[in-house]
Amino acid sequence: MYTHSKQISIGGIPAVNAKAALIMLHGRGASAADIMRLALELNTGEMAVYAPQATNNSWYPYSFLAPIEENEPALSSALGIVDEVVAQALVDGFTADKIYFAGFSQGACLTLEYITRNAKQHGGAVAFTGGLIGEKLNLSNYKGDFMGTPILITTGDPDPHVPLSRVEESVAVLKGMNANVTLKVYKGRQHTISYDEIALANQLVFI
């Protein structure tokens, strides 16, 4: 898996009638169709929903905590796919502040990595169990100003794939770039998305 083909599932309401766009990124081993089902639980009734599909159901081969070069060129290809989906949303008439993001696990990590490398005022973002990518964070990759974009990050403690320390480190980076970040940690929660997290996302981001 070195490059991702541009396969995008489209859901929600037609872009011409939508008030906002939501880009959803699935986790490792899952699919665009899987993450699309999550959209039904969110306040997306007036949104066009875009969900790209990773080649072989994985955005990059190794842990998000592996050295960046070990996950290349797949990671750069994945970030490029997200950029193409954003470009499509812009063509469809949505301004950046009307574009939202959501992802779970590997998709949550990719969500955070993309928006932090391209920080601006977006509609909002939700990372269900994720953090910024790399063995060590390369802060020179992260530029821009979120201008108060609401971002919800949730995680379990402990989580088998995502250490709380990296989540907290990621929160600090985002806050330093003027994101309005909410972190919710669930003690002993398994690697999943709970109803409470969905309710929080609807309360804080998908208002």
C-alpha cells in the first residue's frame, strides 16, 4: 500500500441543498461505508457527507507512533486524498468554515494530522480516539490559525493503540494554534465510540 486511489462515498443531502460539508475518515480495517453509518448518529441532517476509502482499508501501514518515514509514502498519499476531498467540497460550494471533519482511531489520527497541517477556521472536527502522527511530533509541520474552530478529542485510558500522553500532547499543539479544544477521557473504555461521545460531538461541534 503506497498510494490511495480517490474513492469517495457520498452521503447526507445533496451539496446544492446542504448548509455544511462533513469529511469522515474511517479506522484501520474499516471502510467508508462503516464510518458513513456513524454520520447517521450525528447532527448531519443538513450536511453533505464525504467519506474517502483507504486502499486495503488502512491509511498507513504501521502505528501512528512509528517514525513518519516508516509510514511513507502511504501517509502522504492519505493526506493528499483528504486534501482532494476538501478541494471537492470547496468546488461544491462550501467555504472552509462550513467544512467539518470526523474520524475514528486511525481516521482520527489522520483527521488531526490533516487539519493541524492546514489550520484555518473550519466548521469543527471530532477525533474519536486519536492523536497527531509520528514517533516525535515535528512542530514545523503545523502552521496556521484555527481561529477558534471547535475540536473534540475523546479517548479511553488506557487505550491499546493511542496513549493518553500523545493525546494530551496533541491537545496542547492545537490549543497553541487557537483551536477551541475539548478533551474527554473515559477511564477503562474499550477501543470504540460510546453514545456519550456521540452526544458530546453533537453538543460541542455538530450544533
